[in-house]
Amino acid sequence: MSDIKEITQALLKFRDERDWAQFHNAKDLALALNIEAGELLEAFLWKPSEQADIDKVKEELADVVAFALLLVEKYDLDLKQIVLQKIEQNALKYPVEKAKGSAKKYTEL
């Protein structure tokens, strides 16, 4: 069993034991993911990144990943496939010869 599948099953078990599936519609999962991403950003607010509380980063990053995996499960998506497709799309937008070493958006390359 893959790590992602094992994590997803653990999340679903946790959710189902608490009868929380009723609250896990796609919209609310996306909102929760965004809120947790904001909490992750809070760990870096007003300080150099190397001074971020790593325990807070780990905690909030775990929440972000958890809600992302629940959203993947909700739509029965293939996580590997969608991430690899996105990498392919980005490779077209950001060809190495134009994008290497640049932080410019693809429309500015």
C-alpha cells in the first residue's frame, strides 16, 4: 500500500468514526484547505523564514495535506496522475531555456 493511500485511509477512518463525512463536501474541504494554508503562512509572518516555528509549520502543513487528500478522495481523483499532468502543463509554460533561474510568470518570459 502506498503512503498516500495509507494516509487517506487513516483520514477517512478518523472522519467516519466522528460522523464528519456530512460536513466534508467539496466546497467546505476547499475552504478548509485554504484556511489551513493561511495558518501555515502565519508561522512565517513578520520574521525571516529560518525563524519560523518548525513545529507550527509541521502541524499546519499536515492540515493542508490532509484536506487536499480528502478533496482528492471526494472527487475520486488519481493524485499521481493530476500532479504529473500539471508538471507537463507547466513544462510547456516554462521551457527550461526561457525559465531557468527566473521567477517570472510564463506570460512574462
